[in-house]
Amino acid sequence: MKTMLKIGSLALMFCSFGAAAQSGNGLSYRAGDPFLFCTKGQDTNKNPAPCWIPMPNYTGQFMFMPYCKPINPYGKSWTNDDTKSFQEYLTICPQAEDSGRWEGAGKAEDSPFTH
């Protein structure tokens, strides 16, 4: 019963985030899909060298990439997308109580469309 309540509240939270993203007040990346954004970060097809990546258990943990500033003083500067997506990650992803695995067909980034 407790597990079902967690799953239900997480699903409701993700639906709320989807609505917020559509209204312009929420997630700007991964087509407003918080599961995909919180587990994969930015779309590496659009930014092949992001300056941060999400880390398991995907509820707010992250790692700065060593090829970016300030870790590497001669490294890549953060792009506007690096900064904005990191701010959104710190705001949205820690709200998840728990993170599960993708259980759908194929890859999460291809369902229901590539995003």
C-alpha cells in the first residue's frame, strides 16, 4: 500500500510538472518530461558535451564534468543551456521521493516520440 501511494504521488507530481512545462513555468528540456530529464539530463544530441550530468538515484544528485570550468580552468565554458538546465534540475528533480527504472518498450527518450 505504501509503495502504491509513493508511485501514485510521483505520477501525480510528474503530471503536474508536465502541465507546468506547457504553461511556461516548468521544465524547458526533454519536451517537459521530468523522468527523462532527471535521469538523462540535457539531450546530448543538442549539447554533446554538457557540463553536468544527473547521478543515481536521480533525485537531485549530479556530477560536474571535468572538461568544463571551474574544475578545469582551461576547459569548456558553460553554455546558457548548461546553466539553465542545471538550475531547472536543482529545482525539479529533488522533489521526487524515489526514482524508478524505465519499464516501457524501447528507450525512454524514444517514447512516445524522440525527445
